[in-house]
Amino acid sequence: MALISPQRHLFDIPPNIAYFNCSYNAPLLIGSKKALIEGAASKCWPWQRTPNEFFDDAEAFRRAAYTAFGTSVDNFAIVPSASYGSATVARILEEHLSFGDEVIVLQEAFPSNYLPWLRLTQETGAKLVVIPTPDDYDWTRAVLNEINSRTKLIAVPNCHWTNGVLLDLNKISSAAKNVGSFLVLEVTQSLGANPIDIDSLEPDFLISAGYKWMLCPYGLSLFYADPKWHHARPLEETWLSREGAEDFENLVEYADQYQVGARRFEMGQKSIPSVLPGGIAALRQIGEWGVANIAETLRRTNRQISELLEMYGFQTIPEEVRSPNILGARLENGVPDTLISSLAERNVYISKRGSSLRFAPYLHNTENDIDRLAEALKASL
């Protein structure tokens, strides 16, 4: 692993802005912005668009995802959101769950990693098991302690979205296999910023919204399906995912077969020229940097922020149990209600989720941003 020098020149962030809020919404790369503008402008001349262009960008995005995250290009599908991916999985698994089965989720999970599973249990009679937040940050142990012979689905993230506390997916994956449970990983707060060995974990499905750590435009997300599910029913029947879809002159000769791999799970109008080019540029850049190098660089930045916060009495999530890209912090008597707005008035941007402040830096951050954060905290507390 190698540390990456500040990449602020690749982002359109004014020098007086200290943005530590990528878990909320990551900034676009300048290269992505350019690609998006060019893609949107291409709609002005529709006569220049050939049938192959309805598929080329989607395949380029899939290849870029493979380069950045591994596994096989055929295992990836393009979806508009994490909730779309979760709804796809819930529909697939509905016929595999029944009364008496248990579905495991975390307390205060992000809504798109809770609501679809709640509906799934309501439809099937399975029981939703919500694991309480552990006092010692050991989410892994808390999950493992709940897994039993009735567990049929484990739907967890790589780290908790409110404060960045890690889960050991290797141990959870092994436990899931031991009891024959399905494993669904919602990794929106990890994919692109913390290495995930998909082939080693062997989840049934993996889902990530793209507008955070994947640096993608809003409305573009990634869906992974293990090959054993490549014959499952998709959420929608888009013609773009059928064999022979490239032959526009014969679309009325309806094809029974889907395209290979996970492509059947893709959204309609998947090859959006005003969206996909920006995502392709983003994933190519992440692949060039290397996710392991990104993670190590963000770990160092969050270490600096943690040391600064501790000077002001904050309790931060210990480094050994937190994701490298997200730092949660609390004050013993609670975070002042005015703190977030006070920092924003000084052009320092973070989030508050639950009782935790959430710091989520990226490669655009510099030492000047850390200094600005220190000054803003001194003035606001």
C-alpha cells in the first residue's frame, strides 16, 4: 500500500472549503463533470447515436468496476439506487423464506438496508431480528451471537453508516455458510474506500449506491449477484437485457433469453449518456489509485482528525474497530445542536448521525483543511 498525495486538483473544491462529508455525498471529479456535460450534450444530436451506444457505456462501466473491485464483469449489474438493488434481492428471496425463518439486520441500519427486509418478513412470515447496538463496538460478535439454525438471511454492511464501526465480513460470511443462510452485503459506505474481497466473501448479493465512495453521479449504483443467482427473476423486464437487443430492426421478435450474467437485473434505460460517462471516469480513477491505497491514505487523515478531536474532549471510535474512511465521535454530554451549523458557517462540512459526529474525508483534503477544522472547532465549542 502507498499513501496518495492530496488530489485536490482533480476536484472542483474552492480553497476556502474544508469538506469532510463524503459519507453524505462525495464531490464529483472534474473529469467526471466534463464527461457528464459531453454525455448530456450528445442528446442534442440523436441521429448520431447508433444502437451499439445503448450498450457500450454500460459495458465500459462494468469493466471499470471489475478493474477497481475485482470479481467478474458478468457478476455486475447497473442499477439506479441501493434501494432498487435491495428490492431486487427481496423479490428473488421471497420464495426462499417462510414462517419461522429469521432475517438479521442491525439497529439503526440505513433505511434501504432495513425497509426491504421488513417487507420481506411481512410477506413471508419470517421474523426480523434487529441486533442492538453493542456498547463495546463489537458488531461482529453481536451478529455472530444471533446466527442460528433458523437464520435464513443476514443483511449487513461492511461498517455502520452512522459512525464507521467495522464488521468482520470474513467471520460473518463463514458463519452464514455454516448455517446455510443467504448473505446480502450493503456496502455503500465502503466500496471504493475500503478493500472488499468479493470472491473470497462469496456473498449472494452485494449492493452499493454510487454517489458516495464510488464518486459516481447521483442515480448510478452497482449490484453484484453470485453466479448461482444469474437465472433468478429480475425486478423489471427491460428489453435492453434480452439477447439480441442490439438488433433494433427485429425487436418485435421477442427473445426469451436474457443476456449473460447479472445483466438481467439491470434497470431500463441503463445506458444513460448524461450519467454513465461520469461513472466510468470515476471508477477508472479509483482503479488507477487503488482502493487499498485510498484506504490507507484516509486512515492517516482520520487519525489526524481523531487526535485533534480528542484535544477538545471528544471520544472517537478506536482505530482498530473503525473503517479507514469514516470516523465517528461523541461528547460525553452530547454534541451541541448548533455545532454542525456553526462549522458550516466557517466552511467546514461534516454530518451528525444519531448521537455521533461523522467525519468522512477524501483524497481532496489537505493539511489546510485540517487547520481550518481546528480553527472552526475552537470557535464553535
